[in-house]
Amino acid sequence: MTQSILGNDIYEKFSENGKVGLRNSTTNQVIIEAIYDDVGWSKGNLKVSSGVIGIKQNERWALANIDGSKITRHLYSELYPFTDNIFIIGERSRFSILNDYGTINSKGNTIVPSDYQWIEPVNDVLIVSKKTGKENQFGLLNKNGNTLLPLEFSHIERVDSQTLSVKNGKGLYALYTLQGKPLSDFLYELILRYDENTFRIKYYNKEGLIDRKGALIIPPEYKDLNLRNGKAEVLPFNKWTVFTLDSSPKTLAHDDLWLVNKNLVAIQTNGNMGVVDISNENTFEHYAQKQQVVHNQSELIVVKKDGFEGVINAEGKSILPYQFDSIQFFKSVLFAKSQRKDNQNWIPYDLTGKRIGIQFYERITQKLDGSFLALKNEKVGLLDSEGYEQSPFIFDKIYDFEKGFAIAEYQGNQGIIKPNGNWLITPYKDSIQIIDKRIFYKQGTEYGVYDLFEQQIFRSIDPITPYQNAFSELTDDGYKIYDFDANQLSPNTYDSVYQIAPDFLVLKSKSKFELLQISTTQTFKLDSKTQQVRAYSEGLISVMMENEWGFVSEQGLLTIANRYQQAKEFSQGLCAIMINGKWGFINTEDQITIQPTLQSVESFSNGLSLVKTNGLYGLIDLNGNFVLDAIYDRLIRKQGFILLEKDKQFGLANYEGTLVRTPQFDSISTTDSINFIVSRNGKYGVVDIEGRDRVPVAFDVIKQSGDTFLAMERQGWIELKINK
């Protein structure tokens, strides 16, 4: 390593016997004998500065003249030039293994005391830092040690050769000169050099530009930006509009939005998340960098950080730490998954983040009643709706509970358990059914019936078929019929049995039909010409005789003559019948109330029938008047509304058949039968069942949360006029 100074003199280090010295390689004259561990500086290249150089002995540096005479003792763990005649020194701290920094001049006199834990030269000024409590405080000194910026900032760094980025205690940055003069206010969460004349700024992770004087060129509102040849291109964030029933729409610009409660929304912005109060001019309630929202519920937010999920509340308080692979929300409990070798991955927590119990589970499935089926050590058990164990984990399978009981499988057999997992009937049955208050079972070659107190009501070696309020036994002679107390309802046996209503069975023997009323145990013979007995509705039973349909009473008496090609069930006092290939309606008096002129009909529901005529569909009322004209390719009746389709376009009517929207949309969907997300030409909006436009059909994405809608418009690159 060599270095040329005045004239043609070149200085270089040399080694003898493991020690280092300095000589003039031009004259080959030894300047400093090879008696030191090193010669030069602790940082940077070999350089003689102001006629002095550093010499190292026993891990300590001293400042020496070029002739080798010492200016200081070996005091410094670091020593290197700062400016002419001034040198940065590092001394071992008395309180730690780290260094304390300061400066000295070429005579070894102290310029800046060694009071700082960090120091960085920038041209002819020094960025310094001193630890105060647990935090480092930054300031700025000139080369003479005079304060340009006091030690009260969270961070100071160079952004180019003439400019500094200074961070205050609130985490915001401002632009400063090297002389400590402010060029901007503390407005930004980051300042980075963009080109030789501009700086990229970020505010809540939105980007903009300022010039070297701190003047705003592009406000920090954009996802990305480019500046070329004096022209600016910017990419705005997705534009989100929040629509509610009780306030005017609010607009925000972010990658994604989730509704937390009436006033708060969680936002995602270039990998950072926050919670914004939309009722208070988009005020941030919480903001966190390098975190991503996964989903939210009940004012709790699942957030991902460094690849792991955790839970925070709307104020940013941690509910679950960032250590889980997956988190699921339920009404009163959280389940968090943390991968384990034994596959016992799921842990229940309450909504405050307190762990429930000490168990792990392989799988969790919520049941209709809000409780959970869980798998632990390959066995099934029950958790209540708050995540607490309510049964032992000994079962192979548990079926749905009905009236407080459930069928459970254990070691290949079936039994019945209570909600706490205790056995009502121990598991030694091949199969079990629970109907009303009776338990039907098969065990080997035995069939039987229990009550809910496990009292035997009936047993047989012949197969048993349960119905509502009755059951049959298939003997060698045919079917015998019993009520739920095992009383035989008829002394006869039958070739076949089937149920048409909770209180009625159809019995058939040698092509003869009978009706059995279970509650009265009475049987009624039907006309010998009866060919089929089909359905019971509104006190009448449809029958076929001589290939025509009619109706008999509950006592089997012909009430409506068999003169119809087809007949549906009575509903709202009317029955659809077919005459000469056309459908109409009759009443219970066998009077035609709606003439048979229709291609097809459905039974009346809510006073309306869906009918087809001339190949198109409409709705008629009980008087046969069209509520919706038969002009549609398809009508789909749903709970609370009716979808209309015409020429591959969809419209909407309410449950009374009142037209809400003519077919004009490419799609219509709903989750609550009140508000409907509609689309047209790739854009989405919302209409409600009363015909109001909740959201214009102008958005690329719509999210619904109750009565609130989050509607998004994607943005593209645009040119922006700038003042530069």
C-alpha cells in the first residue's frame, strides 16, 4: 500500500518480524521503524494527512508525526481523518464493549469530546448520536464541535452530498441542509434520493416528490411514480368509496379496505396496514409498517408480519402475537394454527387473546348450533361455542345433534350421546336412527325401538322401517304397522307401505289401497279403481283412477272427480290441473278458477304462481291476473325476491312480484335478500329490494359488510403536470 504526498515522494508500509513501519519508497528511507502493529488509519486507505499519521500498538492507535514522533499516547480504538487537521477518534466506553466517539486536531487536542456512541462525517459536518435511556438521540455538529442540530432527533442520515434527512420523535422526516437549516417541515415517513435534483417522499406509504429546496413537486398520494425529462407519470392507488345508509359516501385511496366497525376501516397500502376513522377526515387510529391485513371480524383484525399471522384490535393492541400460520374467527372464539410435527395444530383463544385450556387439535369444524367438532389424537370430541371442551375425545364420529341427542360411532359401533358426551345408549349397535322421541336400531339380526330413557319398546328379528309417528315390520306375511308405543295399528299385513303426511300412511295389498290415519288408528278403503295415491295437501289426497287424477277426503271419499290429466297439490286453496295438455287451477269445490290455457305452472306460494305461456314465463295472482307479464326467458323464485332473465340479462322483483329492476344486468347476487350486487359490462353496483340505487354501477370490486359497501375503482398510470 503506497501513498504519494508532496512532490514525488511516495510512502508505503513495510513489515519486519511481524511488525509494520513506514518508508519513503522514492528514497527508500525508513520514516517510521517497523515496531508497530499497524501504520495508517483504522478506517480508509493509507494517507498522510496534515503531516501526521496513525500508529497502532497493542490494539490502540496514537497520532504521530510523519517522522514517527508521537503526538498522542496509544489511546484510541479507532482513529481516521475527518477534515484537514481534524481526526475522528473512538475510545472504549467505560460502560460497555462499544466505542465512544469524538474528534481531535493534528496537535492531539480535543475538539469534540468522546461523548457519542455513533458518529458519521458528512463533508465538513458530523452526524452524532448519544443514547438517552433506551433510545438513541441524534444531532449535528460542525467541524469545530459547535451544535448545528441539537441531540433531540430520532435519526439523521445523509441523502446526498449536500442534504440530510432528519427524523423527529413522532417518526416523521424533514429535509435539512448540512448547515442544519430546514428545507421542509416534518411531514414524511421517509425521504430518499430520486435523482440529482429531487427526493422521493412517503407519507403513510404513499409516494411523492420534493425538490432540493424541500418544495413539493408531486404530493405524496400515489402508489408509484416516474419522472423523465421533466414529465411525471403517477400510478394512483385504488379508489375506494364507502357507502352507508346514514352518511354521505367517503372516498379513500389504498390497495384494499376492510370494514372494522361503523366508523373504522382497515386499509392496506403498499404492504403497510392501518386503521382509518372515516368519520373524522380519514384520521389514522393505528398505522403499522410491513404488515398485511388478512381478514377481520368483530372489530379484530388478522394481520401478517414476516410470514406469520397475529391479531390486533382497532387501536393496534396485540391480541395474538405474530407466530401463527393461520387464524380463524368465530363469534366467541379464535382458533390459531401453529404447525407441529404431531399435526395437533389448532389452539383456541377467547376474543381477548387468552388461551382456552391447554389442548391442541388436529381439526376444527363448526356445527349449525355454534359448537364445534374437534379432532384430537385422531379421536373426535365436542367443544362448546366458546371453545371449551364439553365431551371426552373418544369417538370415531359424531353426527348432528337433534333435540339434545346425537348418534356417535365408537370402535365400529353406534350409540347415542348427550351434549356432554355421556352415553344415553352405549355403542353396541350396528346402526341407529333417532326420529322424534324414538330410537330405532339394528344390532346383528335384531331390530328394535327404544324411548329416550333407553326403555325397550319393541324388538324383532324382522326389519323395521320408521316413519313419522309410526313404523312398519316386514314379516314373512307382509308389513305390519305400529305406532310409536308399539301398538299395532291394523290387524292386517300389507305388500307395501309409504307415508304421504305425518298422520297418514298409504297401505297397499293386492293392488288395493287403504289410508291409515295414525292418530285415530282408523283405516279407509279407497275405490277399487284406484291406481296411484300420491300426495296430501290441505285436507285432500290426490289419487289416480282410470288414468285420470282426482282427490279424496281424509276418509277416502271421492271429493273431486278423477277427470284431470295431471294434478299437483293444493296450495292456498287452489290446485294446478291439466286438461287437454294445458294447465289451469281449481278450488276445493272442483270449480275452475283459472282457465287451463297455460303451458306450465307451479303451485301457489305467497299468493303467486310462476307460469309459462307462449314459451315465456310470468307470475299470476290467485285470480289469474298477471302480476309480472309472461315476457321472461326464466323466473327464479328465491326467499324474499325473484330473479328475472330476458335475453341473458337479469332483473329483479320483490317477493310480492313488484318489479324492482327490468332485466338490464349481466349478473345479480345477494347474501341477505335485501341488497343486491349487480354487474354490467364488467362494472359492479348495488340496488336494494326497494329499487334504490345504493351504489352506482361503476366499480371494479364491491365488498359488503351488513348495510355498508366498500366499492373500488382500479386506477392506471396518468401524466401529471408538475411545477419544477
